[in-house]
Amino acid sequence: MPGITTALREDWAKRFFDISVAAIGLVLVAPMLVLIALTVKLCSPGPVLYRGIRVGLRGKLFSMLKFRTMVVNAESLGGSATAADDQRLTSIGKFLRRYKLDELPQLLNVLAGDMSLVGPRPEVPKYVNLYSPEEQAILKVRPGVTDWASIWNSNEAAVLEGSRDPEKSYEELIRPTKLALQLLYVRNHSLLIDLKILLHTGLKLINEDWIPKELKPYGRVKRYRMTSPASI
């Protein structure tokens, strides 16, 4: 029983940390949230927030909040993977995605308990349905705003830019390593590791070339390169 008690204590500490930081964060960025919301509304018709269906802890579906960065009904016009040159992106959407500002409303998801500050990024049902028995372990921890995979693949839009099929490119270039890094977190996570991931996330936002030592064995994410007609 001591092991169970320790695990519960760590879960409570993590949840307390999540609630405290998310609440303080929302207060501090409140003016920025208002400014972004107004800009999104003025730049494109439609709702300010995007509510994407994601799979959370123990397979529970929830609505992950983001500032809307694409045209209305974007999901009916293409897949879940988004390249930097995706025609569905709004003018302000490209900027918000590049600097992760569209993710700020997820602090509300953290307060609600659907997400944690740190944990495997929540996936769409389509890809969760493809999980192997080993990968199902990802659903045993609360999904997060950031994790090792988010740092490794900090600019997914740039990785997929130029691809005729962003979904296929995502599955080939990103998903295998993303799953490996999410399983790494599942097998070895603690409040101390969460703090380390948050620190590395901040450093990555400041310096895109920053690679923490934990990720060096995985190499850099490969960007898509479209074959030119002349070389075919």
C-alpha cells in the first residue's frame, strides 16, 4: 500500500500545481486573451474559440479549447494535420500558431481537469483508434498542454509545409517519434520532470534550435520536402 499512497500523493501534488499555475496564468495573461479574442473576431467571421474533440484520461472525450486559427468549418475542408501553407488558416491564425498563443485557452481545460500543464498532447479519436496495446498506456495519464514530444516537434506547421498530403506526412514524419516520447513520459514522470519540461518549453519558444539533452537521442524532426517536377 505505501506505493499506492505515494502515487496518490504525487497525483494530488500535480493537480494542485496545475490548478495554482493555471489560475495565476489566466490572471496574468487576461489582457492578452482579450486582445487576441478581439483580433480573431475582427480578422475572420466565426467564433473566437475552437473546440476540438480530443481523447483524454482513460479514453474520455472532451473539448480542447484553442483560439480559432482557421476558417469556419475547416474540419470539413481537410484533415487534422495542418501545414504552414494550409489555405484554411486565417491571417492572424498563422501568427498565433507559430508562437503557440492559440493554446492559451487550454489553461481553462487545465482548471476543469480535462488537461494538465504537462502530459501527452491529447489526440483526435482517429489516431487513438490506431493505438497498439502498448500505446494505450498513454491514456492512463492526463493529457497536457506540453510534453517532450511538443518540444521535439515545436513547429509542426513548418514540418508539413509543402506536403500535398499533410495527414500522410504527419503519420510518417511525426507520429512514430511523438508516440515514443509520449510513452517515455508515461513510464517516467514526476512533478520534477514536469517542471523540467515546462522550463525546456519556455527555452524552446525563445530559441527554436534549443534541444534538451533528453531529446538528443531522437534527433531533429525531419521537414517534408516536396519532390520538384524536374526531378521526377
